[in-house]
Amino acid sequence: MQKKQIIILIVIIVLIFGGVIAWSLIQKEKLSPEESAVQKKEETKETGQEPKKEIFSLSGKVAEINPKDNFLIVKPTKQDKEIKVLLSATTKLIKLEFPFDPKNPPSDGVFTPKQTEIEISDFQVGDNVFIKSKENIAEKEIIEKVDFIHILP
């Protein structure tokens, strides 16, 4: 009888320990963005390393167009550098257009922009663009895996 009691006691302790661990993991996932940021700062202090930035999109102006080699040079908004954006066969090029005169928008403010598929030759220097990548583009000077590029109205 004593062996059964010891085994039952060990099982109860293991279950309690597992429950505490599971509860703490669930609470960690429920952190608000502010609490999560504070926790990341604390982890940065502990490890001494900055967390890696993850950026998958950018907006800017077209500075150069090269249809022959299939790339654009884009100057990101609020940055002094230029980024080379390589286009592939799977990159979607789309021009967004308002279905109304921008000087006279609809009073209810609800609309869906018209989307027109375009080619690289339809870009013009100075076009405002939004670029979405399939890879982390933080700190990169060349973006290769581009999902889509929108010419903004």
C-alpha cells in the first residue's frame, strides 16, 4: 500500500507542476503589446543583444526604372538611401485608382479603389509605390522576393 501512495503522490506533484507551467505559458501569450514590448526590453538587457527587426513592406517613390533588366530603384519614404527592387515573373504589378475625383471625395468616405494590372513600362519616375515582400527586407539594399507592388493614387 505504501508504494501506491508514493506513486500517487508523485503523479499529483507532476500534474501540479505541469499545470503551473502550462498556466504561465498561456499567460505569457496573453500579454498586451505594451507588456510584450517591456518584456522584450528586459530580455534585451539580459542577453545584451537587440532583437532583429522584421520588415516585409515599404513605401516610397520610384527613382529609376529599368525594364530591360526588370528592376526598379525606389527611395523609401523618410530615408536617404535607395533600394533596388528586382521583379520576377510572379511579382504582381498593380495600379490603384480612386473611383472618384480626389478633390471631391464621396461624403460617406467608403469606396474600393480600382485595381489595374500593369507592366514595368507603366511605371514613371516619381510614382508613389507600396512594396510587399515575401522575405525580411530590414537593412537590405536589394529586394528580390517581391510579392506585389502597388502604384498609389
